[in-house]
Amino acid sequence: MSGVIPDHNIQMVDLKGQYTKIKEQIDTAIMDVIDSTAFIKGPEVKAFQEELENYLDVKHVIPCGNGTDALQIALMALGLKPGDEVVTTDFTFAATVEVIGLMNLVPVFVDVDRDTFNIDVNELKKAITPKTKAIIPVHLFGQCANMEAVMEIANDNNLYVVEDTAQAIGADYTFSNGKVQKAGTIGNIGTTSFFPSKNLGCYGDGGALFTNDSELAKRLGAIVNHGMYERYYHDEIGVNSRLDAIQAAILRVKLGHLDEYGLARKRAAKYYNEAFSEVVQLEIPVIDEKTTHVFHQYTLKTKDVNRTELIDFLKGRGIPAMIYYPVPLHRQKAYIRPEFKDENYPITMELCKSVISLPMHTELDNNQLKYITESVKEFFNK
Ligand SMILES: *Cc1c(COP(=O)(O)O)cnc(C)c1O
């Protein structure tokens, strides 16, 4: 490659390219909502809710304002009390633990499995105390946590399970008895985010909760709406967290493309995997055989690589790359406690120092993938 950077317009997530292909459908959907002036609640939200219930094969979907609200509302509905312990992973986006803190619950962090980046179930077992009330497994980067083991541990110890599905909507999990369930529909409650860059993203903020428990569904539906079971009768303190109708209309269009988008992501991941399988400084993603991977992120582990140099090199070629996540949660100022010891989180510590995520979205074409993979290889062959 000469000194000229070819203009591939590569982004971590190409929302514009995706929109351009479905512009007519989206524009019509938005205009129809404006025309109806049913901006809050109304038929679009109801229709999306039902379509998502069908897609996920879950009894109840409760739309809400965003993925962080969804997590908080889940914890509210489970009736957890200040001081109760909630176990989650040390390696995730901060929203997962933020809501635990907001509810005056006690976050307990567990290290992750080095292969899957998801909660290490042996460490999870060790973290349970008489005060533990719930587990929040996160399906990180697009594949499911070890839900069979998580559910077993939860059942043995009478714990609730809230699945953070913000990064894995559409992923399938297969139990050893052959039963297949969608991510987010296995625990007591599943939560997700429709943030624009998520696999099912809207054009603003949005989120949802999933459950097969009709009692819980009723409570979740009331909490998102000021604790109202009956209009203007407030039986408990709730929040105001709504998915608006324009976002629901956009999501209805995009839900129709979700599986095809998943295939596009998988195809890009396969291209990357083939290109990088021989690069000794890189470890390609490992997929647990019990789960499908919807590749919210394509994340490599580097070995003896100066990541800053690699990221700068790629940036110089017009290729973005990101580190998800650079700091373990147990080291974040907001959550730090004297009892958190680095030596209890060796895998998370290692991953924070070694992972790198490459562009991953539905619009990556072979020219872009070739350019990205050749650029990465060139860095190692310098
Ligand atoms: C994005 C994300 C959230 C939060 O979703 P928002 O809609 O941005 O509030 C929570 N958990 C995980 C794992 C996420 O990736």
C-alpha cells in the first residue's frame, strides 16, 4: 500500500449505510406516527411489543426508555432491599453495576471466563453468601453466558436471575436437554437496550424487559408507568420510562431485518477469523458451543502487542478500533471498595490490557474487510 489512504469510509458502526438501504420503509413508518400524533403508547408500541414477544418466544415484553432503566426496573420489581447483594461480572459496561448502586444494593463482582468474556460460573458459586439475592449475567459482545450453570446455581440458592441482553438480542442458547431459548428469556427477567449502535437499535434511546412470569410482567408494566396498576392509582413508587412511538415504529422495521443483520455480522466475523487465524499476536473470538454469537462486537485478544501503537497505526489508515473495556469495574472510582483485590480478577485484569475491537456492523463489504485485515497484518509485519 502506498502513502495514500483509500476512502473506504470505515466506521465502528455504519448506521448511515444501513439506513440508506431501508430509508423508504423507515421514513414511511416515522411519517405515519407523526400523522397519527399517537406519540406515546398507542398502536405502534403495542405492535412492536407483540412482534418482539413472537420473535423472542417470550410471554411478555415491556418496552421502556433505555437499557439502563430496564436493569433498574428489573431490580425494583424483584423487591430487593438495601444491603442485598447482587452478583455480576467485573468485565461489562458500567450500566450493569450502576443500577445496583443506585438501588442501594451491594454489587459483588466476579471474574470472567477467558474464552467467552462472560461470567465465570465457578467464581460465581464462590461469591454467593447468605445476603445474595440476585445474579446479573451479561451476554457480552453477542454470545450467551453459561446460562445452564447460572440457572442451576440460582435454583440451588434461591436467587433471581436478570439477564443483561443489551449486546446479544437474537442469540440462541441450547441447554443440554436440547431446549433452545433466546438470550434474555431464560432468567426471571431479561433486559435490553435499543441504543442506536446495538444489534437492534432505534434512532434515539429505547429499551425493554422480557419475562415469562405474568405476575412479574404486571409489576414491571406498572413500575415503568409511575407505579400505576389502575389509572391515577399509584400502588407503589415507579418511574417514568417509555419507549416512544416513533422509536417503536423504527424498531418494527428493523426487527424484520434482525436475522439478516445477524448473518451479515457473522459473515464479517468469519472473514476476520480466517484472516487472523495465523497471526500469532492475535487470538480470535472463541464461541461456546451452547450459544450462537450475534457479534455485537468483534473482539480480539492481543499477545505482546502495544495496543496504542496498533490503534494509532489503524487510525492513520482511516480504520477505527476500540477497547471495550479498558478498566475493570472493581477499579472504577464510583464502585471501588477496599475489599476488592486485583488478584481476585486476574482474567478481567488481563483482558482490559489485551482486548481490541474492530469495526463490526451490518454494512461491511469485502473491500472494507480486505483493507482492514490487510492493514492489521501489515502492522504485525512491519
Ligand atoms: C448498552 C448497554 C447497557 C445500557 O443501555 P442504554 O440503553 O444505553 O441505557 C447496559 N448493559 C450493557 C451490557 C450494554 O452494552
